[in-house]
Amino acid sequence: MHSEKVPYYILDLLQQVPSVYVQGLGRFDAIFHPAVIDLQQSQIKPPYIQPDFIPRVESEMEILPTYIHYVSGIEIEAAKETIAAFVEDVIRRIDTGEPYSIEKFGTFSKSALNILHFTPDWDAFNLSFNSLKVIDLHPVTERKEPQEEIKAPNPLPVISDYSPVEVETEKIETDLVPVEIAEVPIIEDQQENVPPRQGEVSESTSRLAWIILTIALMLITVLCAYLAWDIISGRKRINQITQMIPDTLIITNEFDIPVVMDTVSNPVVIPPIEQKDTIQQPIVQEESEPPCYIVVGAFTNTDNIERMVKQIEGFGYKSTKLKGGALTRVAISTSCDKANLQKVLSEAKSGINPEAWIY
């Protein structure tokens, strides 16, 4: 293998790794700079590689022989010998005092202080980016002004017949024959190709609009029919539910019927009656204020009202009928003492109606 190929292996390897160490010369670096957006100039500058060289450095990581072995197939020891021959050739040439240039790679030289320098070939190191150009974010395009068509002037009418002009001292008379202008016939094809005026709608567009309108009306009709059927069926269900509700429903709205206050000052004392084991005898108290009522039922049927009155009096309570509207409330009349009122309410719920409430 010739040592002249070693620089190009270095150049090829620097496209893949950031640095390559060559024993006896130094280290070649390839600093990658990404693309940059320059907002001040409204440009996008492409990426590039900045080559660099540091002479006379030592490194334990030597990948150039391995890369040459991988690419060319020669043994690693042979690759090392080829690299050493390249280094000896470079040092021998620059010792003469003249720079040593390698085409498409760079130039080696030695300064007055005996320091090795390397001037890279930027185009060779940036070979993969040479085709990229600066992109303008706001390119300026030249506006081409429309050229005006030059129309030929209208031809002057040709006068075929004319009469001589007679010049007189007092009057000048000029007789001109009128020129007949031929009418240009209108071509029928041009009339047929005239585009429709603005505002006119084609026949296909109007037909599509009518189809859409018809479908919308049909959908609205079906929706109205469904809503009407739902309302009618809902009313039937409400009527069935109201027929199934018995007369013993209690009106919980206490504002429907006005409160009827008892004006009797001396309440009737109810004699004790034998009660069941679960119900105790109510405490009879002399009332000095209007009584309170515990409603145990509301009815429209007279038989139901009398039956509930007898049931209340059978437990030893004083019954009262509170009329209002179509219903008659049957209630227990008792004192408004909180303890007594709560006791009678609990006894009425446990013995008469579990939904009894204070009126």
C-alpha cells in the first residue's frame, strides 16, 4: 500500500469522528458547526466543518490503523507501517524549508521556531456541504409589469366620391359624401360561450338546493311526529298513575289549605280507653292556647273520613276535620307543647299512619 493514500483515509475518517490521531505528527480535528438562522439578514446559513490541527500531541486512542484495515483489508501492522512512512515523508519534505502540499487535503509547513503547521483545504473537508447554499427567508422577486398591447390605429374611411370645392369670396361650401360603415356580424359561437352573468345560478345548483330543502323538511316532519307521539304516550302514563293512587295520600303542601284555628277555650276531656300494649294513653292537659294538629290522612270519600275519625277516637284522641279544596284532612287535636306534640306524633305514626305529620 502506498503512503500517499493515508491523507485521504484521514479525511474520510474525519467525516465520521471528531478527531484522528497520527503518531509522529499530531491530531487532526473536525469541528462541526450546524446550520444557523440569521434573523437580521433573514437567511439560513448551511452547516460546515472547521478543520484544525494540533502538532506533537500524544494519544492512546489510535483508530486510524484500524480504519485502514477495515476499508482496504490489509493487516493492522501493515497499516501502521504505511502511516509511519507517510509521517517520515512529511517531516523529510518540510525539513528542507519548503512547504509540502497535498492535493485536496492541505499544506504542511514549519515556522521559524521549528513548529509544525497545517493549512487545511476547506473545500476538501467540507465536501459533503459544498452543494448547500444560503437560503433567503424573504426572497425578493422582480415584478414584471404587464406590457400594454399596442393596438393599431383605426383606418381612416375611404372616400370614393367627392366633389370639387368651390371657393367664393363670401361663402365656402364643402360637400362630403357620407361614408357607410359596414356592420360586423356577430358569430354565434361567441354568443354561446359567453359566461353566465354574476348572480345567475346554474340549473344543477338550483336542483341540488331543492333536494337539500326537501330532505330537511322531511326530517323536521318526522321529528315533530315523534315529539307528538311522545307527549301523548306521556299523558296516558300520567293518567294511569293518578288512577292507581288511593284516597289515603297525604297532601304535604301545607299552603294549599288555610289553617283553621279552634276557638273553643275549654277542650273536651277524653276519658281513658283501653289501648294496645304498644300505645300509651295520651296526657290530658288543659289548653290555654290554640291547639296543634297532627294530620293522619286526607280523603274525598265520606266513608273513609268517618272511618279514620272512629280510629282516632278509639285510641283516645280528639279528632278534627280540616276542610280545604276537594280533600278533607283528618287530624288529632292536641296541645302545642313540644314534648307532648312529639310524643303524640310518634304514637300516631306507630299506631295509625306512619306518614302522619304536624299541621
